[in-house]
Amino acid sequence: MIAGTWRAARSVMPPGHLDAAGCNVPSDRVLDAVVAHLRLERERGGYAAVPDLTPAKAALAALVGAAPEDVAFLESGTAAMAALLGGWRLEPGSRVGYPRTEYGSTLMLLHRLAAQRGWKPVELPVDDDGRLDPSELGAGLDLVIVSHVASHRGVVQPVGEIGARCRAAGVLLVLDVCQSLGHVDVRGAGATAYVGTSRKWLAGPRGVGFLIVPGLTPAMDAATPSLRGHLWTSQAGDPVPGAVRYESAESAVAARAGLGVAVLEHHALGPPAVHAHLADLGRTARGVLDGAGGWRVAEPLDEPSALVTLRPPPGDTAEAAAVRAAESALLVSVVPTARAPLDLREPVLRVSPPPGTPLETLHALARVLAR
Ligand SMILES: *Cc1c(COP(=O)(O)O)cnc(C)c1O
């Protein structure tokens, strides 16, 4: 059902596309919305063509149980994280916890801000799969930053329990949902803020990221005041109400409108059905790929995600395998160690099938790995 509808919505699919976690394929309607808005800007003048993005924000916010005024559009997940952490007036000495599986640019940002502001980064213990133990959270922490699903490993963090534990202990929680929104269920996490991106599992256009900040407090401001997000009441500027304080005024409006269409399509498909389909696809892919040519799946075979990572056997590498895959018209990605510098010891091959991926594509990749 999901498979057919998802593929039917795309008149063009790159052959052998197995990189939804890198850059997914937008639907025809998403593409049309982007182009239509660009045309409207030319016909009317850009400022006269500004669309109402409230429905897009409402649809996005609904995926985590938040409200449209909690949403700010930015240029990428990285820009969203920088805007969120960069403006946050956490006290010097604040203890900021993160698992070693965190995303490379988040770690760089955190350590730089910590050095400037006297925050104390605290590495949180994880098990062999990189999974956080929620019972370890709480005592002595002020903020926890965690990716729901990492870029380099398809493990789904237990965010319901992590969120409950953080709330009970009065710990702020930033959930990076770049790899989870549109892929696995995010509702119930109850995070202070969510950081996401358009082009991955939500299959929106490139060049859009977002913040969803249901737990906005006066200590949370944009790193840089702007005429859109702040009032000229003092020279420093006071933030306007809501998450719009984080938003840049000038932007690729057409791409933001396109993301809105992608999120509405995701709602129309039914998020629970999409999540179930992708979990199935991931388990199937791991079953087909684990052991092929000696490659080993890095996460548990039955992990409910479609982000599959593989470690090379002696004598092969992720880079070489990705080249062989491309020669067979299969698009996979290599995750370099810099993506998760504290966790990855060698690059892994990432296989992330979009909805509706035929079984034959997975078998074709298994044959490539075995060569
Ligand atoms: C992709 C990704 C990001 C960064 O998002 P961009 O839009 O590429 O800046 C952050 N965290 C995780 C887990 C990601 O997969």
C-alpha cells in the first residue's frame, strides 16, 4: 500500500536509490510546489508572493505533538542546531550530556561553545549498540543532546523513556530528529527542542532545516538578533514570542513551501503506516545484506529502522563497495568517521532504502558486496 503510493507519487526515481538517509527523492507534487512558487515570485515580485507557511508549520509540529508557533525554518539541520545552542543562555558550569554516537558537527559546536561559556560537556554511557540507558540520565545534568537515530548506525534511541527521565529530573532535552522524522515515531519524546532537516526521510527539497521548540524559555534566544525575530526595543533587541526568533528572514521560500507539501503527503500516507513499512524494509535489507561477501550489519538485525549500516570484511572498504555499487546503478553512501568521530573507527557503508524499494534492488546490492 505505502510502497505503491509512494512510488506512484514520483514519476522519476533514480534507479537503485538506496540513500534516503542522505538525500531522498521528492514527489512530483513537492517539485511542482517549489517550481510553482518560484514562478509566482517572478510574476508578482518575490515580496508579493510570500506564502502562508502556517499550515506547513502545523503539519511539521503535529509530528512531535507541538504547535505551529513552535516551528522555525532554517537552512539545514546543522544551521538549526547552531541557532538553538548558540543563543541559549545556559549558566557557566552547566553540564551538557551527549552520547559518544553524536553527530560530528554537533560535537564540534558543543565543545566550542563549552570552551567559550564554561559549560561542561559530559559523555553519557551507551551500550555496545550505542544505545543510551535512560536510567543513567538525570543526576547532575542540565541539558542532554541526543540523536533519535544517528547518521552512521540504524539504532533507534528509546526517546520516550529518555524524555520521561529528563522531564522527571528537570533536565532540558534536545532531540536531533534529522534521521527520525518521517522514519520512526517521534511523538511522546516530550523534548524541549527538536532539530530536523527536510531532505532525508521527509523527502522534502534540499536547503531547509527546522527547529521545533515546544519548551521555549526566556533563556532561549537566537544566536544573532534579526529584524524578523527581534524587536528594536533596546539596541540588543528582544526576541519576539515563539520560535520565529530563530528564523532567518531571507530564505529559499519555495523550498520551505515544498517541505510543507512533503509533510502533508507524509500525513496523508499515515505516519504509523510509513514507520511500519520502513521498519519492515530495514529488517528485510539486513536479512539480505548481512554476511554478503563477509560484510556485517552493524546494528541489531531486527532494529525497527530502515537505516542499515555495514562493516567491511578484511580486504574490502566502504569506499570501494560504493564505487562497485554505482557501477551497477545502485546509490548507497559511505559514512566517514568524522560523522561520528567518537564512535566510528572506520567508514561504514550506509544503505537506506526509501519506501517502496523493490526486494530485487537489495539482492542486487548483496551481489555487488559479494564481488
Ligand atoms: C544529516 C544530519 C544532521 C545535519 O543535518 P544537515 O541538514 O545535513 O545540516 C544532523 N544530525 C544527524 C543525525 C543527521 O543525520
